[in-house]
Amino acid sequence: MKMSAREMAAAAPGTRDRVIDLLRVASLGTVVFGHWLMAAVTVDDGHRPAVGNLLAVEPKLQLLTWFLQVMPVFFFVGGFSHALSYRSLTRRTGAPAYALFLRARLQRLLRPTMLFVAVWGAGALAVQLAGGNGALTDVAARLVAQPLWFIGIYLAMVAFTPPLLRLHERYGWGAFAALAAAAAAVDVLRFAAGVPYVEFLNFAFVWLAVHQLGFLRADGRLHRPAVLAAAGLAGAVALVAFGPYPLSMVGMPGEKISNMAPPTAALLCHGMWLIGAVELLRGPMTRAVARPRVWRTVVAANGVAMTAFLWHLTAMLGVYGAMLAAHVSLPAPASAAWWLQVPVRIVAAAAVTALLVAVFRRAEQPPASAPAGTPAARRGAAAAAALGVTLALFGVLGLSMVGFGGLLEGHSAVLVAVRVTAPVTVLMCAAGWLLVETAGRPARPV
């Protein structure tokens, strides 16, 4: 029977680290707010809408990304949770349980993602078959898929948790230092030696280094967060001031170098200072989530956070579409009139997101886990689960690049030197999800 948020909040064990739950919700909420704030829709003389970026219109605001780019905090929280989950599952089953771990961690991630992909894919195909393509429709079909890159990176973190956790248990801070050094070496090869394609390795090194900090947090080894924050902030400032790195910690349209795609050493330093900063605030946050009403809100928000994240851009573009349909004037981005409209647009986008969450939230509430199964079944399922998460990872990353537009025209994008289309990436996502679900399902006793 489904439990209410109040019941789940009351049932949480006293040993649970509630600050981690708060950080998970707060980081995703900050990303959503940042996307709503930075979107700048304009209409040209031919009445064709275009979606731009506020940071490109007003470059001075790029400093805000040093506070609003909080994905490193979410991945840090993921490392903490993955370490506890894998160790708990291993203790319960008496042996490493890779397939079971993948299924347990990915149920609440892949199910709402696949529903999002199915709904948007079917909708985009129906619009194209009906000949309803328009400027805003095409932009929406491309933009709504872009945040899926985050899902792909998170899938990789889950997949690499067991081996990286073993490295952490053996080397501690040394494992983080090795990943950070590898990220710095990649940037040297990229910027100083001009080695082609080497920069894409930092999708792994940078984000997995942040993830490794979550392992250290899980073992209570982040003893000096002030040092971590100071070192990270000093490093980020120095790299941006004296190196080839841009000020913005998010991707910018038309920029030659991005700190995000692929990630750079500057973004890793940015993540270090953010994580150190939130650790310094652990005391006040602990006191806040000790209040019953705050804790119930955090629990309720965690239950729908992924669904809200997946649909928030759909909601924002829906608000802009309604404004255009109602012939509401869209002021020039960053103008006084534009800023006056911001609160109204954000409240409207939040309301539409809440409606979409009410419709699609069930996908984020999978059934209770079954018993763990036999060691023999787990060993046989590990390879299938690894293949499944790999397919899902590349499928989601590919879809974030190609989007849902041009389904009939075969619109494509290059993913790791391979050209893929939206239908191919959707099939990869679906096949990977089914493999993870099947391989991680415990065998029934004979």
C-alpha cells in the first residue's frame, strides 16, 4: 500500500542523514529555477520565435552560475547514497550484487525517463505527421531533451560505483586526487598540446571525482570543508582569470570553450568549493530538517523530484507558447519590462510543472523490491545488467543531443564518433532499461 509523505517522513529511521535528502531536492530545484530564469524567448520581425540565453544577452550575469550551477552537489549526494546503498545490499545478500544494485538505484530514474521519452516521442511524431511543425515546436522538441545529459552522467556514476567504491576503500582521498589529476592532465593535453578529442575524457574524470567526494562524505572523511571550499574557489578563480576558461559555469550558445561540455578542471574546482560550502552549512541544515514540517516537505519533494526535473522545460515552453498564442508582448531580454515579467512566468511554469507531476508522478513510485535472489543468479545477471546500463547511458546521451525534432527527416547527431538518430537512441534507451530491469529481478525460489 502506498504511503503518504507524512507516513514516510515519520517512518524514516533516526540515523538517516536528512541533510542529504535536503541537498538532493535543493540542488535539483536550483537547476530548475536557473533554467526558467535564463530562458529568453524573443520574436523576430517575421514573427518567428527563438529561445536564447539571458547570460548571452547580459554577460555580467554569468557570475550567477557560480551559485546556480549546482549539479556537482547533486552528483556529490549521489556518491553518498550509492555508497550506502551498495554496502547495504552487499551485507543483506552476503556477496556483491551488481545487477540488483543497478536495478534498485535506476528504478526511480529510468522509469520516469522512459515515460517522458515515450510521451514526447509520440507527441513529436504526431505533430510532424500532421504537418504542424512551427518555429517554437521545433525549438521545444530540441530543447526539452537537452537536460537528459544529466541522466546519462548519473547512469555512468551508478554503473561505476562498485569499482570506484573499492578504490575509495583502499586509497581514500588518494582516489579522488587521482581523478582530479587526470582531469587536469586532460586539460593540459587539450589546451597546451592540442590533442584532439581528449577533452571528452573529462565527462568521466570530472564528474566521477565529484562523485568520489560523496564516498568520503559517507565515511565521515570530509573533516575540513573550509579547506576544500577555499582550495576549490581559489583554483576556479585562478583558472578563469589566467587560463582559457570562460566565466560561465554552464554552457553558452556559440562559445568556443565551455566549462560544461565537456567539463573542465575549472568546473571541478567549482564543484569542490560548492561542496565545501554546503558542508560548512551542515549544522543549520540539520536543524532545519529536524523540524517536522520541513522534513515532510523534503520527503514529499524527493518523491517527485525526478519527474519535475524531466518536465520543467516542457512547462516553461508551454507558458511561452500560451503567451505567444494570446499575443502577449515579449519584452527584450534583460530589459526592465522583461524583469517585471519574470516572477509571473516562473509562477506559471511552476504551476504547469505541478500539473505535469500530478499526471506522471506514478512512474517515479516503483513497486517494493523483491528478495535478493541467489548468488548464482546474481553472477549470471551482472553482464546483462552492465550491457543494459551502457545501452541506456548512450541512448540517453544521444537523445539529449539529437532531440525529438526531425523524426521523419532522420535528423541526426554525432555521439562518440557514431552518427545516431532519435529513433535509434530511443531504442537503445528502451533496450537498456529492459535489460537492467530483467537482469536485476531476483530469481524466484525453486
